[in-house]
Amino acid sequence: MKMMKMASAGGFLIVAGFLFWASRGWAQTANAPGGVISGTVSANRDYALSEASGKHIPALYAVRVRARDAERHITYTVFTNKGRYEIYNLPPGTYQISALQDGFDSTTPNVELKAGKAKTADMALKVRPDKLRAELVGFDTL
């Protein structure tokens, strides 16, 4: 009986020690300061043609901005608000920043981000050259 009490007390101490160790590791990860990448997106034309509908849309209306961490294979995506964006709580690393908007190509700056730091990455959208389009206007039958 005494051996069972000692074994169960030993098992309890092992489980308690593991839980304490795991909670310390999680707390350190949760409290690690995340970095911020922010900036502006500008365009050389004030409207774009939607590839889906063909309608005019404001060039800087909700532009998708991506921060891609190639080392971890993670992409963080946000949308602009009046041409500005901010991506919070990023782990340290090197990020490739890009802006996505129908009808435009984007510059893609690389940003080296350290823990708890803030970096700025401004991007310029340029109108994508129109794709060649063929249109049948009429034909003669032989």
C-alpha cells in the first residue's frame, strides 16, 4: 500500500512538473513582442478596370496587401484603408511585401523585421499594360 501511494505521488509530481514546464513555454511565446509593418499604397492612375466585371473601380479601394515570410511559408494578408495598411504581431523575419489590385502591378519591397520593432514599406501600383483582345466585328461568307 505504501508503494502505491509513493508511485501515485511520483506520477502526480511528474505530471505537475510537465504542466508547469509547458505553461512557461507557452507564456514566453504568447508574451513575445510582435513586430509591425505599415505603409502606404499609391497608384499612377486613379481607377482600375475590374478583370471580373470590366467596370471602373477606384485604384486604392481596399487593395490587398500581403506580407510573405518565405522561411516559415506563411502569408499575412490585410486590406488598405484610404491607401494605408498595418500588419500587426508579426514574428521576426524577412518579409516580401506586395499589393494586389486588378489591372495593376506592384513593387515588392523586402523588409527585415526584428522582434517588437516597426518598419515602413511603401508600395507603388502601376497600370498593367492592356492585354491583347480580339473582337469579332463581322465576317463574309463564301
